[in-house]
Amino acid sequence: MEVSSIVRVTLEEQIPELRGDARTIELLGASVEGNVDTILHALRHDIAVERITPPAAALEYARRLAQHGVPVIALVRAYRLGQRRLTELVFDELHSIEMEAMTRVSVIESVTTVLFAYIDWISQQVVAVYEEERERWLESQNSLRALRVRQVLAGRTIDVDTAIAAIRYPLRWHHVALVMWYPDSEADNDELSRLQRFVRDLGTAVRCDASPLFVAADQTSGWAWLPYKSEPVGVTAKVRDFVAGRPDTPSLGVGGVGADVDGFRLSHTQSLQARAVAMARGAAPATVVAATDPGLSIAALLGGNIPAARDWVAKVLGPLATDSPNDARLRETLRVFLRTGSSYVAAAPELDLHSNSVKYRVGRAVVRRGRPIDDDRLEVELALLVCFWFGSAVLPRNRA
């Protein structure tokens, strides 16, 4: 009992992560006592380590640490430090006993060998139990968390404080929602873990004021929210900068900034719209599409029915809707020209062209369309916007 108490105090002093609540500390004591008794019995009766049954308290303590989120390294370190402290106590005792030198050496060798073998064996046992429990616990907690998040998103009347406690996220703050996904062709059964790591690193990069919230949407995609105490500026640009520096990034749909519970929901809805646009146009991996991108919200509404949008684009743009590199250049020139107030000078730097070249291309685009744009300018501008966002998905098939 005295030996176990000394070892337990040593572990509490040297490993801060083990200083839990009273029940956990009590279980630590039971775990230490069980291990010490087992080791001493093995030494006294010459029991082979592989025939020893792990102490029940030791296994339960590993499960408790897993449930409390204590790092597994703290558990492993506890056994290593416990081994050292117990060895010191045994050696102190041996020094106080009169015996022949060779006998003393033999006893020391025997004690050291058994202690090392036991700690190596029991460490493997408790780590395996820890990892199994941690996985089970996280799965249970994540499932409950995802359910609560979906309840919030459903727009039901909720107690905000209760929801905050359940999902462990500051719903009263400002939020930027994300939808993240990997293409099915890249599925490797580890997508959700990759997404969680990505969100954690992203939260640090964009300076969130608390840990981001992540929930799985399905096996290959997830939802996330970045929390800020006050309204953030330039988050989308920071997200794009972060994505540009990583080779393993998913595709992202980014919502606008929202405040409180309503903003939590609205930003999520916007992120889903951004993803719908990206998916419809066949966006490549590592694409970031944001609700705040110019014209995206309108494009999302117009692109809700792609076949209908395709027919409408063909009607408005005529031959200019042909899916060819030349017509794509003319459409883009006309789109920028109209968006900049029909100014050749204002459109030129954005297109990286001389104003005369802009004027020439605009003229060709109008001719290609087959009729002037004065009477239905708004429809033309919207059709060009849809083409910009959806690309070939909204261009008529087999048009010459």
C-alpha cells in the first residue's frame, strides 16, 4: 500500500494531465496498486509475464483517460515513470538488506528484467484498450453532436445555451460555414479524419477565436463552422491562401459571415449553394467557391435546374453560347464589359487587354449573338454570369 501511494503521488506530480477529478484520481490509485501487486506477485512466484492478466483497474483507468481526452502519451509516460520510481524503491530496499554481492547483482538483474518485461507488456495492453475506447467514445460523441447540429440547422425552436453545451460551440458568436468534400474517385476510407485535420489546421491559419466545429455530412464530406467573437474581415481570402499552400486540400464551399443562431444557419445554407455551383460545373479538387464571390448567389438560383438553365442560355445568347474556346473568350469579354458599366477602359485592366481590343471583342460578341443587347441587356448579363459559373454544363449540346 505504501509503495503504491508513493508511485501514485509521483505520477500526479510529474504528469499534470493525470490530475483529474476525485473519481479519476481514485481510479489512478487503484490502477497503480493493481499494477504494483501484480508485479510483486510475478517476482515472488516467478510468474511469466505472458501468463499475467492485466489488472481490471488498470484497464478501466485507460478507458477513463480516453473518455476525458487525456493524450495517450500521458498514459504511456505514467507507466515509464512508474517503472522508474518502483525500481528506485526496490533498489533502496535492497541496499538496506545484508546479502552477498553476487546475490545482490542476481536479484537486481531479475527485478530489472521482470519490471521491464511487465511494463512493456502492460503498456501494449492499456494502449490498445485506450485506443479502442477513444474511437468508440468519439464515434458516440460525434454522432450525438451531429444530431444536435442538424436540429439547430432545421430551424426548430431551441434553447441556445443548451445547444451550445451540447455541441461545444459558441452559437452566439459570428460564423463562417464550410462544406468540404473529396471526389469519390479519391475515396480511401480516411476522408473524415483528413477533413478533421484540415479544419483544425485551417482554424489556426485563419485565426479563429475558438476551435472550429466539424460534423460529418457523409462518408466523403463534412460541414464546419469557423467561430469569431466579432465580425471577421477577409476570411475567404485567408481560406484561399491556406488552400493554395496545401497539396491534400478538399474542395470547399464557403458561406458568408453570419451572426448568432440565424447566421449559423444562413452561412451554412450559403456554403451549400456554393458547393452546388462547384459540383454542377465539375470543379476540380482544391477548388474554393464562396458565397461572397461576385454573382454566385444569383448563379446558384438560376442554376437550380441545369437543363432549364441550358435552354434559357441558348435562347438568350444564341450562337454565342457555343462551347468553344473562341466563344468562351467573347463571352468573358462581354461579361466583364457589362459588369464594369459598359466601359472599355474599365474592363481593359481586368481582362489584361487594351481598351481597343476590348471594344473589338465586344463587337464580335454582339455579332456572334446575332442581335443587339440594348433591349435585353439584363438577361444577357445574367446568362453570361451563369456561363461563367457553370461553364459547359449550361452550354447547349452539339451546337455548331
